[in-house]
Amino acid sequence: PEHKYLIVEALRQRGYTCGITGDGVGDAPALKRAGVGIAVFGATDAARAASDLVMTEPGLSGIIHAALLARSVLARVQTIITYRIASALHQMLLLAVGLFVVYPAAGFDDDVEESAFRLPVLMFMLIT
């Protein structure tokens, strides 16, 4: 178990992110220090507490499934963030056009208060 910790530490010093599997009390320091610590099925409570991922089925095929699932979740989150940023920019552009380019009070009598039509433009922005 000590060699696992030394390997993890050497990889971290070189700038790598590493994942390691373990099942016992001796593996707990390496599991804690690794970028991704994986406690295998049947691991001790110490290994489970020190790890980032706990396998609930025997075998290591669940690691691949977890990595693929994490990538799909990350792709979905990135898509949502891109949509939200694009939507916010769209609303800011419409707000700027509505408030600064199209002056709503233009073409009305001089006795109309200037801010009389600015509130509906803001409400229109909130609706869209």
C-alpha cells in the first residue's frame, strides 16, 4: 500500500491527475491523495470514506460506465450554460435596442412624460 501512495505523489508532482483503486485500510492514504480515489466492491469502511467513488458491483467495468456517464452529464451542463449565456446576451441586446435605439416617446406630443413608455419596454424584455 505504501507504493501506491508514492506513485500517486510522484504523478501529482509531475502535474498529472490520477485515479487509483483500493480496498483496504492501507490504501486509504493513496485513495485520499489521488485525483480520483475508487473503492472497489467489498472495500473496508476506511477505504470507502477516503475514496471519491465507491463501486457497488464486483469488477472494474463500472469505472468505464461512470466515466462515460460523467462525460455525458458534463456535455449536458455545458450545453445548458451555453444556452443560458446566449439567452442573456439576446435579452441584453433587445433591451439596449428597446431603450436606446427605439425611443418610445418619439412622435408623441411634448406634454407626454418621457418615461411614460419605458416601463412597457422593460416588461416586454422580461416576458421574452
